[in-house]
Amino acid sequence: MERLWAPWRMQYINTPETRGCIFCDKPRLGDQDAMIVRRREHGFLMLNAFPYNNGHLLAAPYQHTAEISELPPEARLQLLELVDEAISLLRKMGDPDGFNVGINLGRVAGAGIVDHIHLHIVPRWNGDTNFMPVLADTKVLPEALEEVWGKLHALAEGLE
């Protein structure tokens, strides 16, 4: 039997429940500590701490709301602009073959954080699925979050 050692993932296992909202709390930290790739007036891009693929980004408004309709029009527009910027950055970083972009509204729809709307931008490559998630309930990610953040953050600085 082969073993996949991933000790850096221990930080995500049995961690104490966090209070508050990560999309409200993270922007108060520095970019690297929060894994924020890009900040704009109404929202930001950050790496997902539990990524489906390398470069899995989240676009979120600063306004704490679960409803798109509660965002002012300029914040809604900027959220989509952040998605567009995320796709551009991910193309420059890793030349993906496609993307999944989505919003999970409500727990039943798969939202892990139901009270603060956010969009997922997941880069996809031909052949990025394999037997590991199906047979071992394990996703293999070839690059550490910190390395991915460094690449994307540097590229985002060029957007200014």
C-alpha cells in the first residue's frame, strides 16, 4: 500500500471552531497572512484554504451579506470584475484548460459559509481528476498555498 504524506495539511484537521466571518476578518490582516491576492474598493480575491485545485480563488465583497440583491450595484459589478481578474491571473500563472465559476447560496446548495456571499473560481486542467478523490477521498495538490499565493499576488500587482 502506498502512503501519501501531507503533514502540512494537519493545520486543517481538528482545528477549533472559528468565531466570526472569514470574509470580514481576513481583510483586516495582511495580504500574505490572509492569502488575499487582490483588493478592490468593494471586494477582494483570496485563496481558498481548502482548494479543489491549485489556485482555487474566492471573490467576496467586503459587505457582510448572504444575498446578491443586498449588494449595491457597484459592488455586484466589481464582484464580477474580480472573477474576470481571477481568471486572467490564473491563466497567466498556470494556463488552465477551463474554469468552474460558481456561487453556492444556502447550506443545502453546498455553501460552507452561508452568511457571506462569495464566488468560487476553480482552474481546471485536462486530466486533473483521478482516482484519489474517488477511492481515497483525498485530493492531491502539487503546490503549497503559500507558493501559489506568491505567484498570484505578484501577478495581481501588475493589474494596478
